[in-house]
Amino acid sequence: MAEIRMTVEASGRAYVDLAAESGGEIRDSVALDDIEEADRVPALGSLVLHFDFYGRLAAIEVTDSAASVLPPALLDAAERT
């Protein structure tokens, strides 16, 4: 089973590392706050998707208020930094 590592900072930022085992380098990042649907779905304004060298999704970053974007059970299991 793949290992997913999640960290949450006191500021509310969170990082969901989907490639924790492979440790791949992030090559591209896409902030979702500029897409049209961000007005309809507020959580999109706080998300950044990170992709590895091969264009695979490697991480999801929550830039503001992880508690309003992520499920409580996921936050409860996260590592605090």
C-alpha cells in the first residue's frame, strides 16, 4: 500500500505528499485559485497541485485554512509541524 504523508502547520497550511515513498522531485505546480470554478467552490482558492517529472500528481498543498478544505478525519491523522 502506498504511503501518504500529511503535515499541517499551526498557520493552517497543509501538505499532502502523495509520493512519500518515491520521494520524486516536484517539477510543476498549478494554483487553482485562477480557474473559473474557484468562485463557486471556495476551497479551490486554497489549493495548489504539485506534479513530478513525469506529470503525475505528487502532492496537494492547502495554502490557507486546511480545516475548511480537508475532511476532519484526515486532519486528525496529520502530522503537526
